[in-house]
Amino acid sequence: MLVGFAAGGPTDLIARIVAPEMQARLGQSVIVENRPGASGAISIDAVKKAEPDGHTLVMLVTPTVLNYHFLGQTFDASKDVAPIGMIYLPYNVIAVNPQVTAVAAVRNLADLIAVAKATQGSLNYTSAGNGSMGHLTAERIKNLTGVQMLHIAYKGAGPAVQDVLAGTVPVMFGDSTTVMPHIRSGRLRALVVTSAARQRDMPDTPTLGESGFPGMVADPMGGLATTPGTPPGAISRLTADLKAVLDKPEVQEKLRTSAASIATYMTPRDFAAYVNRDFEIWGKVIRDNNIKPN
């Protein structure tokens, strides 16, 4: 099971939750192997070149898919890989530092947009970096509302959230894993979650759809895929086993507590359609705003 990112990151963590469960069902070893580089494209290339027998799997995640835009390439999840199924949908959060005067009174997304309009582009926000889902979400909201905010790019969510906590940047579009501890402590104030529904850990925080952007969802995703041309029987077996793994309450709880992710099974066809839809939606945001990777 190839992971296109370094050990210890969220994709790696989720792979190591799923791998032993798949191993138990398949009756053979499932080894997680990290092959970082090019936002995961190296791992995808390795799977493309593997024997089409269903024995080489890869974690297919949003940053990898969107990175093909930055590489100047297309990506089709129904052709470039053989999808097995979605595993998880982590959610992002828009949050502010309530100790910063400019956003101290901001309680919801409408308030934030009003402040951005009033400050005429001088309000700064940050994310995990150029091209991250947080960055793309902010730029899409800007496009839809006509407001201006300045993106302060960091190479990773860790340094970004530290500067938000320090008050250097007042607003963060970040992943739930990074911001939730600080929301719980009261150092950050959550305005909205980017998922389709409210979250169990944040029941009072509205969604984008409830905040004036009906139908808008900005969740990164992750799932499993294998080599194109793998026999349908092998795909069916892997798909059935993945669904069984994700149906286990203990796996659902591990995903929720360890990676702030929602266990979300999706069939290969639906998973591919979801990936391809995101590729088009967020690709347009990338092109329209001339976004470059870090």
C-alpha cells in the first residue's frame, strides 16, 4: 500500500489504520510503503507501472489529484488508476483568532466577509500552503463574493497555525486535525466547517451551505486505488473487503479520533466520479486565480 507522503502525516496515519484490517481480511501481508514526492504523483506513477494484479495499492488523495494541474497534466480517476473505493473525508475549518482586534467580533462567515469588504483587501488569511484545499476554498469564496483577502502562504499547516495563534495572521482556512485543539482551548474561534453536514465534534458550527453558499463542499478526500487493467474480480474482492473494514465501528472511531476524518465508503464508480468532479471544480479555481504550488 503506497503512500505518496512522508511517514507520520495524515495520509500515512490513515493507511496504517486501514492496512492491518485489510491484511486480516485478505489473509496476506499488507505493507505500507512511503514514497513521498511531487505531492504523491511518484506513488501514482509507481502503481501505473506495477503488474495489474491488485497487489499494489495506492492512497489516492486530493493533494495528489490537484497537483496534476500544477504539473500541467490531466487526471482521470477511471482511467489513470483503477479505483477501489473512498475511505475518508476529512473536513476543513475556517477559524479566526478572537484576540486580534480586526476579527474579534467575527462570529460567522458573513461577519468575516463583511470585515474583508470593509478593509478593502488588507485582511490576511493563511492555509497549509499554495494550492492547499484551504487556499482554494478561500479563493473560491473570494471569487463568489467579490471580496479581497491576502493569502499568506506557509509550507505546512503547522507553521501557519502558529502564526495565527501569535496574531500575525488573523484568519486560517485549515484542516480540522490542525485547528481543533486550539478551537477546544478557546484560542481560535470556528466560523464554519467545509463539509456537507455539521460535525459531531462541532455541532454548533454551520456548514458552508448553511452560511450562504448552498451546495458548496470543500472537503479533501482519500481512498484506495490500484493499477489500471486489474481484473474485475480482483477489484471486486478489494472493494468488498474495504467496505467491510470501514463498516467496523472501531475503525470508524480510529479514523475520527486519530485523523479527524469521517469514514466514508464509496463504490469505485462513485469514487472516480467524485475525484473527477473535484479535479474540474478546483482546477477552475486554480486557473482563474493563477495559483502556483509552493
